[in-house]
Amino acid sequence: MTQHAEREIVELTRLCDKKGNLNPNAIGFARKPLIESNLSGHFMRKKKWNYWCVFGEEILFSVTISHLDYAAVCFVYFLEYETQRFIEKTITIPLGGKVKMPTMVLEPIQFSNAELNISITHLQQTTYLSVASKNFDNANLQAELIIEHPADDESLNVVIPKNRQIFQFTAKHHTLPTTGFVKIGDRTYKFNEEDCFSVLDFGRGIWPREVVWNWAMASQRVRGQRVGLNFGGQWTDGTGMTENAVFIDGKMTKIHEDVLFSYDRTNFMKPWYITTKFSDQVMLSFHPFFERVAKNEMKIVHSEVHQLVGYYHGQVKLEDGSTILIQQMLGCIEEHEAKW
């Protein structure tokens, strides 16, 4: 048994109809960010985020601007692989203040207050990501990153339909060559486009009150090729759509099967396993070396993320029947549990 092939979208499509419910024509996946996330209505249920994760040679650097309807949450974090020095700064704005979330994937977005400034703009296939904070664990943070979107690269853009009132559009852009620097205190970390890659996770949707999901991803140079891995689980299971894909030098192999995540919820640092449900198309293990725990406790809201940084091993079969071998590939994997 296998799952059916998913429908491919090839023209600009709106996510919602005039009532704010899911537009049936938007169900499917696209290789370019063709979905306009025109969310409306559904008070308290709209969830929007732009998450960037940048893999440098020495550090992982991540920036998020999100709006959860009742609050905007912006956070920046940094991990130095070798020392495991980790700093995270989170700003929560009740009711979301003036934070505006664009409807298209590569539109500009910014956040600014006394504690943190984030500016993300996109011009001519390049994203300029700028972050500044005077108090990043008592140090000065300045980041200026230039992220290239190669013209012929494909990305994963997929609409997950639970029903007409509960659905999510996600765009995952992988293996984006990155240059620039992140400076913390008097230490500067430089990025070069040969070895440093960014991943964008853009999400817009109407979510249920309680949800659990898994996300696995990596973007690295593997034996001379730019390789990206993207797998999602739990939230997507049984919807007929998946967030599963592999990217090689910008070309996407869409995986139409659900994947199973096997891991120990009592010890997230034990190895994880990702396998396709019916076939042997995906057979991967993940070995963490660092665990980030982010808990958000408000009166009516609970969110808990266990995000692991570590290495992938295993293999994935591609569209043309060939197999890509993964050895010691740096990436992340997570479990996110939300009551929001």
C-alpha cells in the first residue's frame, strides 16, 4: 500500500475563500511560493510565523517573528556547536501590537522595540536579514546576513487540510547559500556561501486548540552537492498531504508518503528514527548533541518545544530511483506541543 500522489499547484492561488475558510483549490503542493495566505476571521485560531535557521560552520543562528492572534512572539537564539554555549532572547507582545505578518512568503517583515530590532527584506532573489540587540545575555548582538535564493531552486510549499476550518500553509526553503556575520560581544562569526546555508519556515494557518507536531530538517553540503531534508509528522498524518521532501542542488523530490517519527519522550537526547510508513524510501536516524527547550506558559496558553541539534545518518531514495546516502549531516529535529 502507498499513498496517492499529491496534487501539484502551478499558478498563484489564494489560501482562503471570502469567508476565511480553506479554498479547495489551494489543497496541494507547489515548487514555488505561489500561495497567498489571505487569512481572516477565526478569532484566536490564526497562527502565523516566519522562522529562519542559519547553519554556520561554528554556530547555529535563528530568528523568528510570529503572531498567534492573542500575542506576537519574537525570538532569537544562538548555539556554538563546540562549546554548546547557548543564548536565547524572547519578546512577547500581548495582542500583537503593531506586528504585521505578510501574506506572501518573501515579502518584508520587521519587528522593533527597545530590546530587539529585526529587519528581513527581500530584493532580487536575495534576503537581507538584520538583527540588533543591546542586551543579548548582557552582550551586544549584531547580525547582518545575506541569503541567496538561487533562481532555479525549488521550495516546498504545501497546504495541509484538516478540514475547511482547520488548515495550514507552510513554505520550507532549503539550502539557501548565506554570507555575512553574527557578532556577539567582541566575538564575530563569519558565514561563507560554500558551507553556510539558511532554512526558511513560513507558516500561516487556522489551528486547532491542541496540537502536537514533529519537524525534521537539515541543509548542508554533502559530497559537493547542496542537500536539504524536510520531514513533518503527527499534525499532517492522514490528511493526504505531507511536508516531506528532499532537495538536491535546488531540485525537489516530493515524498508523498507519511513518515513515522520514533523517539523517547522521556529522553529526547536518545536517537530518533524517521521512516516512511509503507516503503523504504526514507530510512534515517538522528543523533542529538544538544537540546533546546522552549516553554511558553500563559494563563490559557501552553507551548512546549523540544528542539534537538545533531546529526542525520541513513538514506533516502530519489525520484529517479537513485539513493542519496546521509552520513553525519548536521540538522535539527523537534517535537512541538501546543495548547494555544
